Amino acid sequence: MLIDQATSEPIKNVFKIGWETIILNIPTLSTAITLLLLLNIASFMNLMLLNIVLVIFSGILVVSAQIYIGRTFYEAVGMNDFASTIREATVMDFFKKHIGVATGSYIAWITLFILPILVIVLFLPQGAEPTTEDIDNFLLAFIPFIVIMLIVLYVQPLVQANVIVSNTFKEGFRAVMTIFSKKVWTKAFTRRYFSYLTRFGLIIFATLFLLGLVIGFTGLSAIDIKSEIVQMSMAILNTILSFLFMIITAIFIMLADKIAEPLVSE
């Protein structure tokens, strides 16, 4: 299987196979990105409810595409098999084939993230204007929330791998809830998984750091971000980069799960 072959040099192969995925079917990828751009541009309208719906729908489509790419990689016998499937893929394959699983998992992730925030908000004083002490208590209440979110981010690839191999809305929702399962946490504390995530994270951090330096040295940081044209341009660039990064993470997620799995049985 391709995924077994890729574990020999996982970090190198994440970017190699990710890049191959991008260039194998540029017309389909361009169309998919264009559709997402149109949704994001439409979300700039001054209609709050519609904007929220468009943002959520766009997010679900991206997750659906991630599932398609990740699953294709997971099931491919070899690179030729993977390349053939990606080369023949259509926009409908990306956005519709796994839309049920994507929707189920998206709702589950939103539920996990929003519930803690609602609990904190419910304990805030109601009615009167908050005092400095109230604000301090509110910020302190967020510290454990932030710690929990960091832990969730650490195990998220393993949970999302379960989502990718799911088949229905219900399975997609339940796959996210495997974040509470012993199997996921056992995988998360294997040495190879920790090493893999650390190396990948450092590469992403270094890339973002260099990007920040480029922005600083070229004077781009002085651009007026309140300008509608600038905001629109940033939204377009963000959509393109996010979609391309999603392709990389689809491969990264499945390799993360594969790397951790053998050590569970040892």
C-alpha cells in the first residue's frame, strides 16, 4: 500500500505526495478553489445569518475535499494508483462524495469547541456592566480552556484520521468523539507520533516565521488592512493557501495515524 511505503520517510513524503496531488489535476483544483472564493466573497455581504451559513458551508466543503484526498491516499495500492484517481477526480468528487461525513464531523467539532465557551459565558455576571475583577476572572477561566485546546490540537490528527475512514454522517460525528477513546490517547503518546508531529510543526512554524519576515522587510505590514480591497485580497489569498494546506494535511493526518498504529500493538 502507498501509505506503508510513505512511512519510510514520512515528513519528506507528506510534502512530496501533497505537491503531486496539487499538480496532478490543476484544472479541478482551480475550479474547486474558485467556488470557495465565490462563497468567501459572498460572505462579505452585510447579512449576518447568511454570512455564518456561507462560512460553515465553505468549511464543510473543505473538510469533504480533505476526506476525499486522505481516503484516496489511504486506499491507494501505489503511487500510480493514487495519481490515476486524483488525475480523474472531479469537483463533485472533492465536494460531494463525502459531504455527509464532512457535515457530521464539522458539527461534532463545533459542538466540542462551543460548549466550553458557553459554560464560561453562563457563569459571567448578567445585567450590570462587568467590573475589572469580572473581566480578570473571565480571562482566568479561559486559561484551562486554552490548555485543553492545545491538547486537542495534539491529538486532532488521530481523530481526523478516524473521520476520513468513516462512511456516513453518523460515523463522521462519532469519529470526532473518539477523542475521548483510550485507543486515540494511546496512539498520541507513542514516541514516533510525538516526533512526527514535532518535526512537522517546526517546519510549519519556520515557514510562517519566514513569511512574517518577508512581510516585515517588504513593507507589506504597513498596508491599511481596513481597506475593503485589501481585506478582499487577503480573503482570496487565505482561501487559496488554506486549500493547498488542506491537501498537505490530508496526507499528514493519515500518515500520523499509520505511524502511531503499529506501536499500539507492541
